Amino acid sequence: MGMYLNPGNAGFRSMIKGFYVDKTGLIAYINNTLGTSAKLTCVSRPRRFGKSFAAKMLCAYYDRSCDSRDLFLNLEIAKAPSFEKNLNQYDVLYLDITWFISNSKNIREAVLNLQEEVIEELRETYPADRPNTGSLPVELARIGLGTGRRFIVIIDEWDALFREARTDTDLQEEYIRLLRGLFKSNQTDNMIEAAYMTGILPIKKYGTQSALSDFYEFTMVSPSPLEEYVGFTEQEVRRLCDGSEVDFTEMRYWYDGYLLGKGIHVYSPKSVLDAATRKCFSSYWVQTETYESLKFYINMNFDGMKDAIILMLGGERCRINTRKFQNDMTSFRSRDDVLTLLVHLGYLAFDLEKSEVFIPNQELIDEFKNSVEDGGWEEIASALNESEKLLDATIQGDESFVAENIDRIHMKNVSVLEYNNENALSCVITLAYYSARKDYILMRELPAGKGFADIAFLPRKGKNKPPIVVELKWAQAADGAIRQIKEKRYEGVLKEYAGEVILAGICYDKKAKKHECVIERSRVSFEK
């Protein structure tokens, strides 16, 4: 057992104590790739999304220096046909790139130090009477040819050098040459049984080609078929909530929204586990890094960037092209490159089928709001900060105040929020009522009775607030919107809410370029 060669199972043993979500199904996938042409796997996901957990799990399973049977017997992998065959059968080489960066006097020495330290440890297990070339690929090839043993190489935070030394292209090239020597050489099959790399960024492109094209990549943009191992699935979060007596509805409100593959919803593991442990909800994941990085990216002066952020804050989505992104943090040519990076960093969610990005949940909405407020976006920041007054006015039935303030929000952002249909009006309304998220769950186009409520404000658990149903109309009278609310029969949606319900009809008069608002209070006595 060593630091790099066969590090043991202590890391995984500590992980499975307390709250643990079983992700050992990933092992079965890797087992099926051993020794095949698909043996090189690279999984990228945002920080604190379980990258190191997966790496330690794989170490514990494959490492031949320890006995991990008791750790896995009650987990999903134990049911797989490949479980017994591969359990603790391999030499594992575990490389945490952040470790070598942190423990090098100069980051430029990180690649050199990595090879020197790993070779030294390898030679303790596999003594050699030939000179040390200082090349890790050469050393592994020598061992493989001499003993017939092939290694499982696990690299955690593989892209850390690209993130820490963003402009040092010489260091990046040195690192890529090392990885090519390991995984893209004529000796790879002699020394590598499988490789698992994990990081935040996909493998960097040079021109149109990947630097390590033999890897099978699974990213936040293209995760299939490993979607369920990116974060916590909805079913897993439900089980955690049941076991910890935490409200699932609130958990979903705060942390749901990452949409991977065909309808698979994924939650941030860091936030879910902290909420389950602390029994309260907050922005746990975003607290692991300052919002300065998000502010830096969204303030980049690319055409359409500001428009996209404002529309997403208003609940809309933006269509993007992710294919031109060069998988680094410096080669930006367009708005789409920046938005694609924000998907990989976890600040945005990506709908693969529609090629659209959006802000996934309340935790991230708050982070974007903070970045906008401190980023010189005075018009939108003003609208967000004044939204509490608008909510109070709606509850109090002040129709003129509501109409005038929505007018003001629209006029201040007219270049972005170009009006042409009810969907654009809906975006403005969502922005205008931003602060309502503290007390309400905002549901756009909520199925209700015979039709859809354009926006329904449903009180969150423990909030003593009346439900609000908003019907939006384009170039029609606002009182007609109230009538339509009643005709649609919303008693099915609101049956669990006792007391008054506020009905708000909001319309935009194209000729007068003004909003109108009609507000009524009801006891949910909708017409049958």
C-alpha cells in the first residue's frame, strides 16, 4: 500500500459511513471496459459533484493490496456478474493532480515531480537495475513487458493544470505529452488495463481534434449512458429525504434542475448532503467558490451575453452551439463558448435534445443575482431589488402600482426584453416578481383544470401567504384574463390551500405601450 501505487480502501471506507448514496453501478460499467478498446474513460463534472468519491471507490474495488469485500457486499455492484472476478485483482495507480500542484514549489515543476515520485514508489515494488529515465510511461511499459501486469490508472482532477496554469502553454504541452505517452502510444495496451480520469473540463481540443482521442468522454453536455453517476438522481434524493426527515419539495426547489439525457434530473451532491445533515436549506454548493468567477464570465463583452443572462433570470432558455468550445478557460470566441463553459462548471443546465441552456434551481438563481448586482447591470439589478414591493402591492390589490412598475421594468430592459408574444411578457413578470421566490414556488404554465395558469405562485411549506394565479394576455383586456382564470377551474391546483386566493390578470396594450392589471381576491369558488 502506498501513496500512489495501490493506495488502499481507507478513503472509500470513510465515505460509506453516514449518508451514502450507492454509485457502485459505475464499477460494473468500468469492468466491462477492462482490456478492451473502450478501456479509457474520462468523466467531467462540476466541482463537488462526487469526482473524488468515484475515484476512491474505484481504488478500493480494484486495489490488490487490500480486501474490500465487506465494503461492497451490500451495494449494487455485488449483484453484477463481474463483481467477484475483478474485486481487488489489479495494481492501481492513483494520481491526484491537485496534490502534485500543491506540493510543488513551483507549478511548472508539477509534471516533473509527478513522474519522479511515482517512479520512485513503483521501483520499491518492482525493482529495476536499469537507469531511471524520469519517464513514467517508460517505467510502466518496462514493468508491463517484464511482468505481464497491466495497471488501472485513476487520475483525479486531471484538468487541474489547465485551470491553475491557464496561460502556461508550455506546461500544458508537457502534461499532454505525459498523458499521450500513457494512453496514446504503441505501449498503452502492454501497460494499461483501464484508465479512469475525472475533472471539470472535457479533454482539451487542439484545432478540431482532441489531444487524447482514444478516450471515451462523458460530460455535462454529453453524459450518456453515465447520467445517473454525475450527481444524485431524484429517486436517490427522495430516499435521502425520507431517511433524514427533510422535506423533498424544498430539496427539489433548491437543488433540482440539472437535466441530463432523456429526462434524468440530477442534484448537486454537496448541497443535498449538507441540507440533509444540517436540516436546513441554503446555497451550500456555490459557497465552495466565490461568485467572482461567475461574474467574470457573464460580464464578458460578447454579443448576446447580457441578453441571454437576463432572459434566463426571467425563466427562459437560450439555444447554444456547444461544439465549438475548445474545452479550456481561455479560448473564448463567442457567447456560446462562455455559456458552454458555465454548463461544465455547473452554473447552467443543458438540455441536450433542444440544445438549450437555463439556470437550474434557486441556489444558482441567487448566485446569478449576486453577480448581476455587483457587475454593473443597474437596470436589471434595480428590477430584482424592487420586486418585493411589487409582490406586496399585488397581495394588497394595488393594480395601478403593479402596472406602473411592470412598465418601468420593461422600459429599462427594452433592448433585451423585446415584446412580441405572451412568452416575452411572462419573462418580464418572472423578473418583476423575483423576490416572491422566498415565499412561493413559481410554476409557469402549471396544468390546472381545463387549461394552464401562465404563472402560479404556490406558497412554500410554512409560509403564511395566499396563493396567486396570474393569467397573461397579449393585446387583450386584463379583465378578460380574470374571467379566463375562473373559466379554467383552478380548484384542482389550489385544493390544498385554504383561504383566499389572489387572481391577477396582466395584459400589454401594444398601441398604448402600457401594461394593465386587474386583481381580485377569491375564496376558490370557481365556476363549474
